[in-house]
Amino acid sequence: MTNGQGHHLSTGSVSPPLVNGKLRLYSMRFCPYAQRVHLVLDAKKIPYDVVYVNLSTKPEWLFNKHPLGKVPAIELEDGTVLYESLILAEYLDSSSTTRPLASSDPLQRAKDKLLIDRFSQFIVLFYKIYSDIDALVSEDVMKSLDEFEAELSKRETPYFSGTRPGMVDYMIWPWCERADMLVIVAGDRFVMPPQRFPKLLQWKKFMKEDEAVKASSLDASDHVKFLKSRESGTPDYDMLVS
Amino acid sequence: MTNGQGHHLSTGSVSPPLVNGKLRLYSMRFCPYAQRVHLVLDAKKIPYDVVYVNLSTKPEWLFNKHPLGKVPAIELEDGTVLYESLILAEYLDSSSTTRPLASSDPLQRAKDKLLIDRFSQFIVLFYKIYSDIDALVSEDVMKSLDEFEAELSKRETPYFSGTRPGMVDYMIWPWCERADMLVIVAGDRFVMPPQRFPKLLQWKKFMKEDEAVKASSLDASDHVKFLKSRESGTPDYDMLVS
């Protein structure tokens, strides 16, 4: 369902009708925020269909769904549209009882949200890959991950959420999947040292075997290929569509 | 408890011991994000004591509580520290059953969170009061509030959360209280037209009568006085301490 099928709809396209019994997800194949929502839907096995959107030449109808014409957004059967990846993840988790991803304990939930919030430090640095990669100091990147290594040690579980991936794992995963892009684009100084990140590297290995992760994950080389097309001025949104 | 008592602690101060049976809130008297947490605590009548912090000359111990040395932060009786106003508001609401502020319905909760998120448009504009007030276009400010007027009309209730203030009301209130600063500082073009905002102006009047709001609210003139002291380079954190 999420393995690169489906062209990205552009300006002039028609808004596809909703599919009976399925939730609609508006997405872009390479968007990490959209991937967060794919991960939650796939982990919880919530039936959904995907409409991919070309973000360079946006369909006019997208602005009827999302005031700013962004993805991810979900549309419910009654036409209600919701957006913002973290709000969506939480809504999907709390509205469907299959496999809860967030902790039921308010304090643990707050701690997990803080951890997800702290991850934005890494995200901010990561985005220099699009703007100013030469100015990116690898030690800054490593430092932003130290507390995640420490947290896994402290929690003494393979995943942040325990013995299975949960909300923290899925919300930070899209950028962890893309972290190898830094190595390809900017060199070996961005390789995570195994002696500094034993737990986090093991976690990454485990995550790659998770069914929900497998459903939307891409190789770093594909991420880089898309990045290069984006840098050239014409992002190749459909590069994985056969 | 929150009416301007208490000096703001500075560099060199000693971290005050926790008070038995009370939650500790680290705050700054004029900080709208901290006010969000005061509002939730006061609305839910959760016992707490406040330590006010001078954000220009921060106490060294603040960085042991919050990695970035920011307020608001709360400290629980076991020493756990949590921060980020929205995470705090949600934690306090879900961990204490007195007067729930958020909806128990996942969809309504998601819609409310989106509304709070959309309010950041107003917040971003509002902060030009500190940087570039002359460049602030009043119509942009009014436009950012149109959807809140429309939402109140749609919900057909005096408050966003119904017949009593709830999460949306309290989370957006601190900047609504400060909106009159724009009029004082930048002139009448920032007066909200009654024919454009009948519901929102009525809401504001109702909110000012709310007990929790009264506990932390300040007149626009005091907000401006603090703003001026801040602009002069020495924010007068203790200006309300008698």
C-alpha cells in the first residue's frame, strides 16, 4: 500500500473520491512527517488509502483539505480533515484501540512527548542537508543523539516504548532512517561511532525489521536520489513508481 | 498565589526546596507560556507553589531542572521535571481528574489541538511587538483571528470548550490578554472591530471573569510597562512585587 505505488497528483488533477471503509491519507512519498502517519497506520493496521501529492505543483483541491496545502493530512469518512503529524499520530492512536502506541500512564506519556520534542534538535541539524551541509558540524549531530543513547540505556528495553516499537520509536524513525544520507552526502565523519551509540545502533537494526517500518522505509540511496532531484529544481516525486 | 508575589530568583540564588504536598512550578511573571500552566493549575485547583525566575540572569540551578534553562517547568515530588507548556497542560489535565479541560472524545481533542496550533499564526504576528512593530500590518493580525470568530459561531457556545473554559480557551488566553498591548503601543488600527469579532470580544469579556484567569491576569498597561523595561535592556521582573 505504501511501497511507492501511486503517482503524485498535481495542479489540474481531480480530488479522488474517498474509498468506502477506509481512511484517506494525503502524503508525499519522501516526506518524513507523512511517514510518521504511515507508520502509525501500518503499526495499528488501520485500513487506509493513500493519495500522494506533488508539492511543487500542488493540486488546487489540496487547499480545500488543508488551509496551507500541506501533507500529511487525513480525511475521515464524514469529510473531516485533520493534519499536523503529531496530532494525527495521537488521534489515530487514541481513536483506534488496536495496539496502543502511547503509554496509558500520563507521566510516561509526558516524558515520551518531551523526548519526541527534544528530537527536534536533530531534525533542525539534519535539514542543513538541504541548505548548508558544509557548515554542519558532525559533533553537533552526535551530541543531539547522546541523550537518546542514554535514554535507551536507562529504559533497558530494545525500543523506547519497551519490547515493541511505540510512539517515540515511530515519531523519530523517519529522520533516523534518513541519517545515513548525511554519510553519503557529507562523508564518513557522520558515521555514528559504535562505541558511542551501541544501543541506538542496535535499536536502528531492530527497527528496520519492524513490519510497519518495512512498509514505508526506503534505502538511503533512494533518499539521496530524491534529494539530488530536488536540488536540481525538479523533485522527482514519482521516481519509485513503476 | 500567582498575583505578583515572589521575587524572581537570579544567578547565585539557591534552589528553593520543594514544598510538601505541592507541585513546584518554575515561572516568570510576564511569560505567556508559563501563564498557560498557571491557568491549568488554577482551573483544576491543583496545589502548587511558584518559584519565579529572572530570565536575564538565570540561576545556575535552573539548568539542572531544564536542559535549556527555560520556564515554564514543573517539578514533581519525586524530583521529576517536565516542561513545554502544551505538554505540561496535557499532563496536568490527564493526571488529575478534577475538572477535565480537554475533551474525552479523541476527534474533538484533535480538532482542539489543531485550533491551538493554528493560533500560533497570531502568536508569531504578536511577537513583532518586540522586534518590528512598525512593519506589523493590522489586517494580518485580524485575519489570523477570523477563524477563531468563525469557530465560536460554529460551536455556538460562549467558550471554545463549551459552557466553561477548557483547554483551547486557556491555551490561547495569554496572548489574547496581551492583544490590547498592540493598541497601546501601535495605535487604534489594532482595535478589534466589534462587527467583525462579536463572539470573540464577548468571549474575552467572559474569560476576564473566570476565576483561573483572574488569578494570573494583568492589565495591558502592566504588560506594556514590562515591555518597556525589557526594551530598555533591564527587564523589571519584580515590578509587581510590593
